Amino acid sequence: MKPINASSISLLVILSVACFYSSCGESQSELGVAKPVFDAHIEPILVENCIPCHRENGGAPFTLTSYEKIRKKAKTIAKVTALRYMPPWPADPSYSHFIGEKRLSEAQIQTIQNWVKQGCAPGKNPGALLANVKPFQSALGTPDYVMYLDSVTLQQGDQDRFFLMKASAQLPEKTYIRAVELVPGQRQLMHHFNGHLINYTPGAKSNFNTQPLKVEITPNSVKSQTADLDLMTDNGIIPERVHSVVNYLPGVIGQMYPEGIGTFEVNSQFSIIGNDVHYGPSAKTCTDRSKINLFFTKIPPKRGLGELMLGTNGVSKIEPPLVIPPNRVTEHKTQFTVPEDISVLTVNPHLHLLGKSITAYAIKPNGDTIPMIRIPKWDFRWQYFYTYEKMLKIPRGSRIEVIAVFDNTVKNPFNPFNPPQTVSERYEYGGSSMKATDEMFQFIITYVGYQPGDENISLRTDETTRSKP
Ligand code: HEC
């Protein structure tokens, strides 16, 4: 063995100091664990990043809830993680950060590669963590009340189907609601739920009951929708709706904000109306029974949520208008100047199948740019509501700009038409068409009016960390 002399020691010191100040340390760890075993190295990565979906009711088409199941799929797992196809997280982490960011580090990816190449060693006690995994119930814990939606049977070969739905609740008294979470029965088929609240003054609707109702939206049923949902009070009025108390899009899980933010009060009798409840085409006949979980709080509402919608159906127009000719890649922009200081909690970019990328930022009156979100490779299958780690202040007079690119060529594997056809926004039933074969370009911002110190308020709540199994 070569003796270590004084000069080689000082070289080591210099090297490690250099590593400390540069990123050598990081690139070392990017190699991952050299001889990984399942229980110590692989299982924790998968439980954290994959199992939330790859368990019963988790939304993925198969579960990865045992060593055996994982070993059988090991090669595919190595492939999809190296490609960063799984876990799905379309937002660019070099642009902005969000709660629940699901992204493996280079080291984790490499550890999985090493484990698979070396034959998937189990370790001493494989499956101990997986043994605690339960079927998905809620991302927010145990609900205080569950509202059920009416069941819908989807036939094999069905195309898009749309419903208007009502779920109702009867509580002992007026109650503060801290969070509302829609849990689809068939996660792979429900594409969209947007729920509005109707509060009934006690006694105003003598036939109030909690029976769920639904009406299918077809060109012929438009007129009868309101009547069929039995929304009227005894006096023949329909109380005003509180908009968007719950939303669902593919990949969305329940969100709870810090106490007092976004809390709202319900009367003892209330209904949630789902407009345009959208089911995508179904490959097999099955029945969906979705539910709405309610989480109560004793703390009264302090700050109500605002919703700002840019683009389709929203406050700002799209330029040039959203008409995408065949065989073209087009870029469109929508912009809005905020009239007051706001603190942004959550953003939700929404495009359909021709979407290729979307970027949103705000330009402050002094010219500085606030990055909001960048999705370099749009994927229709993952339309999360992205919640910032801390509230994002956008000062009065800032211009929010959103740029989306659409690919209407045959190179887009999701193009619903071959050969490509002109695709555009299409309005029907008084709103824009939600059909996946029509396009949308929407950017939805959930905010509260700014208060000093908001920038330091973390939006992580104990409950969001409960989203892990
Ligand atoms: C947000 C939910 C979610 C998370 C988190 C997630 N998956 Fe998936 N996964 C899905 C869904 C849904 C599909 C099926 C649709 C698809 O292939 O895009 C899928 C498909 C797969 C496939 C099949 C791909 C193919 O081409 O056949 C593999 C393998 C996989 N996931 C592994 C993983 C691994 C490993 C992780 C964690 C590192 C992970 N997934 C995290 C939801 C998820």
C-alpha cells in the first residue's frame, strides 16, 4: 500500500474543500448506491414516489405493493424512471417549485438502475414498508363527512360523456368547511369535475333530501337540466352558487390550505352541483361511484379564495384566437394585468390533446419577472393543481403572461385526428366545449388578497404530508 505522505494529505484537503464549494459532492452522489438492496434502498424510494398511485384505488393501472410485483416489473421500472416518465411531474423544477413535487433525484434513478442490473437483491426484510400501504381513501386524512355522487355506468366503446350531477348533505348545524376533496371511483375515466355549492336556508326547501341526482348532457336535454336536479326552494328560487368549491382533473389530489384560508361556511342543508362532469372514452363496461370528502374546522373563515381564469372562458382573450390549422405548430398568448396585490396559492394550466408546452410568468411594473410555472412537455394525462410552497406575491400592476404552444401535426402522438384537421375552441351549452377533441387554453389562478408577510407563509399543512400512504 502506498504510504500517505504529508503532501498527499494536503492534496486531499484541497480536493475536499474544492468539492465543498463546487458541486463535486453532488455529482458523486449522482452515482447512487453502488450495491443497493430492496429493503434498504429501493423500497423507500418507491413508497414515497410511486405507491401513492400504484396501490389500490390509487389511479395507476397496476399496483406495486409487494417485492414480487416490483421485481416482475423491474426492467420497465428502470426504463420509465430513467426516462422520467414516472413518477409523472410535468412542471419544470428549474423554473418554480410546488408542494408534492414528485421527481426522483439523479442518485435515486441511478440506484434503481444499479439494483435492476445486479438482479434485484431483496435485502433481509423486503416488503416491511409496503406492508403498511393501504388502499387510497383520501389525500387529506379521515373525512368528517362523505357526500356520494350518483353512480354512472359507462359502456365499453363509449365516447366522451357529460353529466350534470348533484350531491347533497344534511348536517346538524352550520359548519365551517376547511377542505373539499373529490375522489373519483374510476380515476382513469373521470376527466373533469367542477363543483359549485348551493346553500339552503333551513326550511326553505321542504323536500330537501340527500338523494344524489344526475342528468346526462346531450343536445336534447339542455333545457330540462335545472328542473331534473330539483334545485328550487319552495318559493321557486334557486339560491346563488358559490363557484368552484371543489375541482378535479386527472392526477389531482385533495388540497388543504392553512387554517382560515379558503375555509367557507355551509348551512345545515346544502348541495354540490357538478357542471360538465366529464368521463372519457371507456375500454370496458364499468360503473363509477365518486364521492366528495368534507373536512370540517372550528376556525372561522379569515381569507376567502379568489379565482382568476385567463384564456378560454376567462377574463383575457387568446391572441391569436385559438384556431389551430392542420399540420401546423402554433403559439398563442393570453395576458392580464392584476389590479391589486395578490398572493397566489395554486395554479392550474389546462390544455387538451394538441397542447405541447405552456409557460406562465408575471412581469412586475419595475420590469422584473416572477416565474410561475413552465411545462416544457405538456401531457394531457397529468393536469395537477400546482400549489406553491409559499404564497407567491404578485404586486398590483403586474402583467401575467401565459404562452401555450399547440402541435397539430402527425408528430403529436395525442393528435385525435389523422390526417390532422382544424381544431379550435368551440362553445356549446353556454360554455366552451370540454371535449378532448376540441381545444382549450386556460390558466387558472387561486389567490387571496395580499397581506404583509404572506411571502413567508408556508402552504404545507400537516394534512398535505398525510398524502403519503
Ligand atoms: C400520479 C400517479 C403516479 C405516480 C406517482 C406514479 N405512477 Fe406509474 N403510472 C401511473 C399511471 C396512471 C400509469 C398508466 C398510464 C401511463 O402509462 O401513462 C402508470 C404507468 C406506469 C408504468 C407502465 C408504463 C408502461 O409504459 O407500461 C410503470 C412501469 C410505472 N407506472 C412505474 C412507476 C414508478 C416506478 C413510479 C415511481 C417512481 C410511478 N410509476 C409513479 C400513475 C403514477
